[in-house]
Amino acid sequence: MICNISKYLERPPIYTQSDVEFWNDKHISKQMLKAHLDPSYEGASRKLEFIEKSVRWIEKVVPSTTYRQLLDIGCGPGLYAERFAMAGFQVTGIDFSERSIEYAQKSANTRGLEISYKYQDYLKLNINSDFDFATLIYCDYGALSTQNRRTVMQKIHRALKPGGKFLLDVFSMVKYNAFQETTSWDVCHNGGFWSAEKYLALNGFYKYQDNVTLEQVVVITNEDINTYYLWTRYFSKESLIKEGQEAGFKTVEVFGDVAGKPHTKDSQTIAILFEK
């Protein structure tokens, strides 16, 4: 048994993918949605106060009167999308969590908001020049492998009209340099985030070359063992600009976050507004 478990604790090759469902797992997706909707918790989404501040700033720098058609990529349960719609944007939100999309659509209907939600993997976007503005917020871009980032950047470029804008944010090298390699374990006797059953979670936090980190979680229940890989790529301002330019974007402006904070050498996030 020990030998069987130990193989799950080995440091995997960079960008190894989980073999088990994550975003649409019946239990985990419920926990993710709960985290998204907690206004005081900054994990799945940023705190509600920041989201509202962020939308107010975004509407000023990319006004809905000029950039009406907005594509919200990785929209989750619609926290940004609803506020974008109330600011005058015509919003299309896409996300790979079916539970989040279902919640977002019900919430929009309840609030009388005309938002188009699509359950879709944004790596498979097939849109040509339909949108004035696109957002990819809360550092989702850095969770992708090098090839998948290239794919997403190119697809977003194709989705925008000439002159369209694209706003995204990533974690900076400040965060990467502060990241500490460590291991830990937890026993959840009454279930928890990863399973409704009692489980043991073995956590590994590892640094890789190319400014990448991994949070590896091995979840052991009475019935099975599942491993989840949460990858993060960190960027300098120059490296993020380079990836945008390779897809055909021009850089408009660089910020410290998606609420317009000035970018400094101590910024933990970098937000860039690109233009097609």
C-alpha cells in the first residue's frame, strides 16, 4: 500500500494534467461555486468589493458606449458578467464549469439581465471578429500550459473586431519569488473541498523552471486515490507583452491590477490592456 501511495507523491513533468474530472466533478464543482459566491473569500474569485471597483474602472477605460460586445472568458458564476451587463455591455460569458454556467444563467434570468452564457472549453473557441472587448480575469491565463496559452491568445485575437481590446491579468515574478516549496497533509474526517467522504489530502508545492509552480493534491479515500495538478505560470511585464505580440496584439497600457492600480516592481499581479 505504501509503495502504491508513494508513486502519487513524485514530482511530475511540467504541465502534467489530472486524469480525473475537476471543474465538473459533482462534489468539487459545488465547493468551487460556494467559494465563488462568498463575498469575503478571495480564492475562486476576488472579493466582491474589488470586483465592483474593478468593473467601475474597466467601464471608464473601455467604455460600453464604444466597446459594447464583451466576451467574458472564464466567467464562472457571472460575478463580473452581471456587473458588466449593468454597466451597459452586451455580455457573452463562457466557462468550462457546467454548474457555474447553470447558476449564472439562473441568476441573470432572476435579475432580468440579458447575458448569453455558454458552457465551453475556451481552448476550443471558434469565433471570428464578433466582439469589441474580451476579458480573462483572475490570472486564469497563467494556469495554462505554454501551448495552450498560445492557442487561447490566438483565438481571442480572432474573436475581436479590428481595434478591439483585450484585458487580462497574471501573477507577477514577485509572487513566484515568494513561493516556497513545501509538503503538508490534512485529514478531513467529515469530508471537505475534495470529497464528501472522509479523506486524506497530501499536498506538494513545487517550483519549476520557466517561472512555473505546481500545487499537487493527492486525495485518498477508502475507495480510491486521485491526484489534482494546479499549475501557475508567473510573468514579468516584458514576457507577458511578448506573448500578446506573438498573437498579433499591440500593448495599450500596463497596470498593477484589473482595477487600475499603477504597476510597480512590487506588484503581485500584472494587468495588460491589449489592442487588436
